[in-house]
Amino acid sequence: MKKKLVLIGIIAAVVALFFAFDLGQYL
């Protein structure tokens, strides 16, 4: 259970970084 939560957190962080980088290219 705890491991799954950590995995979701890592995926969320990667997605957030990807979106931030993507938006950064347009600005």
C-alpha cells in the first residue's frame, strides 16, 4: 500500500515536471 503511494507520487512529480518544462518552452 505504502509502496503504491510512493509510486503514484513519483509519477505525479514526473508528469508535473514534464508539464512545467513543456510550458517553459512556450513562454
